[in-house]
Amino acid sequence: MEPTAITGPTLMGVDVIWAASILAALGTLAVIAAVYGAVTVRDPMARRVKSLNERREQLKAGITASTTKKRAKLVRKNETTDRMRKFLGSLKVLQEDQIKAAQKSLAQAGIRSKDAAIAVIFGRLVAPIVLGGTAVLLIYGIDYFPDWSPIKKAGAAMAMLILGYKGPDLFVTNKKNKRTDAIRKGLPDALDLLVICAEAGLTVDAAFHRVARELGKAYPELGEEFALTAIELGFLTERRQAFENLTYRVDLEAVKGVTTTMIQTEKYGTPLASALRVLSAEFRNERMMRAEEKAARLPAIMTVPLILFILPVLFIVILGPAACSIKDALVK
């Protein structure tokens, strides 16, 4: 029995109607997935507010767990961290300034646990050995890539070693930069709300609570930091320390300017609303300048995608039906 002949228009031996049907089905599935994702979206602040409340209770009570299950989990985690610390200490590679630098980077990335610094330093030591040893075993031991040249093999082994050493730092740095950019975007709006709250007569900690609640859904990272600052303002003996902790957790010059203004206002009694209004205007102008700079770079950035991806598709859509018709006419 002969196979069924293709009767519709073809392009490079493929039935155009069949290909269009497959693409339409994929597009329909993508639309359904997008609608499902939009309908089932979760509140991004629910988990963050819960963790902040737990952090407040921990700081007030001086404990880190309240239930037996949490205590057991924490004990296991501390035992693992202690083993890592002892192993690094036995090798004489654990330094106090190194731990402080790692803790600061993790705090700015939104990771609160101080034990994670030990894990990052341990990863710098172990990951190159694991990845590099695996690469050397695959490349030179069992000769898994026999077609590779010696230079390519050596380059792959060195690349895996470098990736293992820089991998933990790259992960933390990437997470830190994303968090800093998100906080930078929402800071002018937060300062405007702080000005409104200050003019309405709210205290500083109440104003921070209100701003965190209002901006929590739009800017969850900024809402988390403001909520934590408000919590610290409520129980720390020195309010200055709460603002310094905010500067420690956020690697942003704008935040340092805001905290300096808050500290000076607390110390000298200067008007808070006027100072925050000036800072808000400056940050908003800075954000507009960054947006204009990105818009000015857009034509140059879009040149390569336009040539490689958009123009070929446009030519296929415009000339494809005509080419199919001409081919069918010539065949007949």
C-alpha cells in the first residue's frame, strides 16, 4: 500500500497546514499555561512575613526554635556546620575576616543564616575537588571524550576547576545583585510613603511597618527589609543600630543616604518629612535617568536579534506562501 501523498502546500518537504496545526496547538497550550499561572499566583509576602515574625520571636526570646522538631532540625544543622568548621580549622583555611565577608554577602543576598557562610567557604574548598576530579576522571581516566584534542581536554578540566571554586561566589553575587536591583526600583516609592506617614504623625517604626505592608506585594524584597527594620526599631535598645543593620543588609548607596538621614533626624531633631522628600526626588530622577539610558541603548542591542531572528521569520511569513504556490505550479 502506497503512503498517502501530500496534497497541500509544502515548504522544504513539510506540509504547511500540518506544521501550522502543530504550532497552533503549542500556542494554545502556552496560553492555557499562562492563564493558569496568572490565576493561581500566590502572595509573595505571606512566606516572608511569616519568616520575619519568627525572626522577631527568636530575637526577643533569645532562642532559635520553639518546638521539638525544630530543635532537632537545628541541632542536626549545627552539627553539620560544626563538622565543616572543624574540618576547615584543621586545614588552617578558616579566617574570621573571611567569615564576616561571607556573612555580609549572604545577608545582602537575603540569606539570614550565619551558618551559610561556613557552607560557602566549605563549598569553595570541596567543589573544585569534586568537579575537577570528576572532569579529570572522565577526560583522562576513562577517556570519555576520545575525539578531543589535548588543548581542549586541558581547557575543560581547568574550566571545571574554576567553576567549582567560583560557583558559590557567583551564586551569592547573582542573588545579591538581583535583590539590590529590586530594592533600588522601589526605594523612591517607599520614600514617598514615608513622607506621607511622617506628615500624618506616625512614629518612625510605625511608618516603616505601614510602608512594608503597602509595598510588600509590589516590591517584596524592600518590604521585607523595611519590616525587619521596623521590628528591630521596636525592641533594640539603640534605634541607631536598626538603621545601621539596614545599611549592612542592603548594598546600596541610596539606602545609606536614607539611614544617615534617619540617624541625623533622631539625633538632632531635624524635620524628617522635608529631608525624605528631597531624597525621594533625587532617587526618582536617578531612576528616570537609568531608564532613559537603557532606552537609548535599546536600538544597538536589538540590531543582532532583529537580523538573526525577526527578519528571517518575517521573510518566511511574507514569501513562504508565494514560494509554495510557485513550486506547486511548476510541479503541475
